[in-house]
Amino acid sequence: MKFLSALFLTALLSIATCLYLPWWAIAIVAFLVAVAIPLKPFASFFAGFAALFLAWGSLAWFISSNNQHLLAHKVSLLIISADSPYILILLTALIGAVVAGFAALSGSYLRKN
């Protein structure tokens, strides 16, 4: 139950925080949630990783599909040299997930000590 609450809180607070702060505020949110909800380090990492992978992935897919992936086609050609908006969405979700996962891992280790 703690895992699901950490996952839900991290995703919800990260999306709400990114409305007003820069994108890297997800690390602060994941860190604080990991400090507040005691989990083992691997579970804490996975909760932060999964929360942001699902949140940013679904948000990026929703925003991109609303305009028929027009911008994502052009940006994917620039960044990954392939015309695949889905790989760009996956890359976006992975970047947010790794940042939040390591921030949650750091918060879990802080709580452990």
C-alpha cells in the first residue's frame, strides 16, 4: 500500500509542480515523497521511476496526439535522426523516470541513515 501511495503521490505532485516550476522540480518532489514514505531503496527507486515514466509518458503522448504528432515528427528528426514520434515520447518518459528514480533513491538513503 505504501508503494502505491508513493507512486501516486510522486506522479500527482510532479505534474502539479511542473505547472509552476522548471522540469527538474520532479527530482525535489520524488526526493520529498521518498523521505516521507518509508520504503526500501529499490522499491523507492522503482516507485519514483514508474511514477514519472507513466506520468510524463502519458502526458507527452496526450499532448502530441492532440496535434497528430506534427511537432514530434519534426523534433524526432532533429534529436534522434529518425521520423518516429513514439521513440521521442519514450525518450521523454525515460529522462523524467531516471531523474525521479535517482532522486527517490537518494531520499530513501537519507531516511535510512
